[in-house]
Amino acid sequence: MSLPGLPSSMRLVEVGLRDGLQSVPAPVATGDKVELVHLLIDAGVREIEAVSFAHPKVLPQLADAAEVMAAVPRVPGVRYRGLAPNFRGAERAVDCGLDELVVVVSADEEMSLRNQRLTVDEILADLARIGSLAGSSGTRLVVAVACAFFAPARGPVTRAERLRVVDAAVSAGAGGVYLAATSGEEHPAEMYDGVAEVRSLHPDLDVGVHLHNRNGFAPANALACMMAGASWLEGSFAGLGGDLWFPGDPSVLGNAALEDLIHLCDGLGIETGIDLEKYMVASRRIVELTGRASSSFVSRGGTRSALAAATWPS
């Protein structure tokens, strides 16, 4: 039995290799990244944000993007994403055989200036050129709306600011847009309304959400977004990554742990195609490689089946 209004299946996108590893000071070796991709695919993950084409001086942790893409397995049904911060990055990206090109545009002006050193208008002007490049290369464009609901050092983001980016993405030819809960302080009602409105205004657009878990609402936000018609949810192995600029316990500042989203969907009878036990092999491996403790509840508290199979201590 499942809750009313929920889908029978849900796409889950792994962003740990990009959004997770960029937060780890010491670069992970290319071979280890490729090993992680194999583990993810073996677990059933079919959408992987694997690389970023930011300048190597900006993100040395991801400077091996071309090498990673040359080495990952090409398996039917598996789609690889790469992030491009600007037109030059997009040119490098489309030459690497990506299935999807991701461009991040903040709905909040201050975040845009601090994170990308460009105004929102400047990024949107570049977005049209990137859209043309992606279209001519056969690469699907996905636009991430950062700070889609709430911005650090400010508070709530307006509906008009959010839709401005979404509308520009559609005009640039994006096949997908995701609304990012960048701060981790978003709540289910605003996320439900945001996803539902974008779906209503652009019924042919693929709409996803990127989840953080600073306030512990990630599972509730995931549930709300699925009920609003989201096409996919994003998280990272072991909850790796996220915004560490502002105060808070590091254990809650990362992305939503994808294993927790898998576990949530399993409990609701929502098919993801991902085997949780196999996925946990990748999650444990990233902890070994980075030395960062997992923030996921599955890693720390175990699964329902594990608890049911436990025996009382003698």
C-alpha cells in the first residue's frame, strides 16, 4: 500500500562525483572516480553527474574531467552529465561525449556574484549561446536554478526571481530544469508550490529537484516534490558535498544522501531501479577515499530489513 498522489517510479540522479568531490580539498584519483562509476552502475544508478568543466585553477579536484569521461564505461541506458560554468567550459564539455550539459544559474543575485563572479543577467546572456552549442552538438541542456527558494544571508527568494531563470532556460532550449534547495533551509510547502507551478507553466519540461539537508527536511521535501510531479530527485553518496560557507555542524551541511532517498522510495513502494545494498558499497567506498564520515541515516542507523533481521544481544 502506498500514499495517494505519489508516482509508481522515480528517477534518482547521483551528483557525488561532481558536487560532492568538489567540496573535498584533496583530489580523488581518476582511477578511483572511474571505480566509483562502475560501483554506481552495478547498483542500478542510471543518471550520473560525473564531471565539471570549471577552470582547473578554480576546481583542481575536478581537473581530470576529460580523462574521467574517456575512461567511464558506456553502458546502454546510463546517462552522464557534466557541469559547465561558462561558454568555454561548455565547449570543452561537448567534446567529451556527455549526454547532458548542466549550467547553474542562481535565482539570487548575491549568490551569483559570490559563486560565479557574474550577475544573473550575464549568466543568462551566456546561457543562450550555450543552448545553441548544446543543440548543435546533440547534447541535452539541463539548467540548475540555484537558490530557487531560499538564499543564505538573505532569506526567501521570490517567485518572480525563480521563474525568470526557468523561463530563460526554456528559451535557451533546455530539456530539463531542476530547482535546487541550495541552502538546506527550504520547506516542503514552498518546494511543492514551486515544482507544481513550473510543471503547470511548462508542461513539456522535465523538472527535477536538488536536495540539501541542513534543516533535516530533505526527505519531507522529496516527498512533497514527488507529489507535485517532479521527474527526478538529486543527492550524493554519503551526503558528500554541499555549502560550507555558513555556520553549522558539517554533518548536516552536505547534499541529501542518495541512499536515504533510495531508502525512502523503497519504503513507499516507488521503483527506482537501484539496489540499496549494492549502492552502499559505493557509499562506503567514498568514505574510505575521502575520510569524510557519511551523513546518511541509512549508513548510521541501518535499514528496516537489517533491523528486522537483528537478534537481541545475549
